[in-house]
Amino acid sequence: MKQQLVERELTEEGPRRAGRARSRHRRSVTVNLAESPLSWLYARGYLDDRQFDAGERLRMDYERAQLGARVTMRWDPVRARTTGETGLTGAERQIAAKARFHGALAQAGGGLQDVLWRVICAGETLPAAEKALEWPTRSGKLVLRLALDRVADFYRLA
């Protein structure tokens, strides 16, 4: 994974607002913008290998199915019909990825789909997902682990 390191300023009061005086004691941290919330949790031991692999497969299927929002016209070059390793065309691979993605979410269940989509596909942090879903603070790790276990069962990960 390519790193995108940037320096971010921290203040004791939190984010600076317009009209506020700057804090006398400045601190900064280096942040990797390329690091996903899922890889952050995995690197700190909150997820095991099976859960991380399940999350990465779900994210890969989401991206292959091209389910993300588009803000402009697609300018991808038109390609001649080719067959890949699996003998499927690009459109067939996209349809298969979409079916796997929706199957994995269905396996997770209705109450767990939201946290999977927010953290893995949309790249939200757990605190942001907890707030958006109106969950108690620090409950997201447990719920995400349960959801990832079900997704791992769907992908038949050992």
C-alpha cells in the first residue's frame, strides 16, 4: 500500500474555529491518508487475520462492482471483448462482484450491513459510524467484528 503522509495540527480545544485564537502549544501528528479504517484496526490488533481478509474481500467486491457514486461521466477507454483468467468479460466480472457483495451483506444481516458499508466501503472511522448510527460510544468494534465474522463465513475463509 502506498503511503500518503501529511502533517496535521492538533490543539487542546479540538479543531480550530473561525475567530478563535490559536493555541500557544502547537502539536502535530503524521497521518497516513492511504490507510483505511479497517487496516488501522487490524494494525492495532482489534481484528484477526480472518476478519481483515473478509473486510478486504468485501471492499474489493464493492470496488469491482463499481457501486460507488459517480460525479461525472465515465471516460474509461472502450475495450474489445476479451476473456480473462476466469473466461468472463469485464461486465460479467462486474455482475459477479455485485452478486458476491450483496450476498455477503445479506449473510451479515440487516442490523450489521450499515456498519460494514460505512467502515469498509465508505471509509468512515468507527467513531463517525457510531455517531451516524446513533450507537453508544465504543460499541462499533464489537459490532464490526461480529459482522466481519459473518462475512468471513460467506467467503468461506478459514
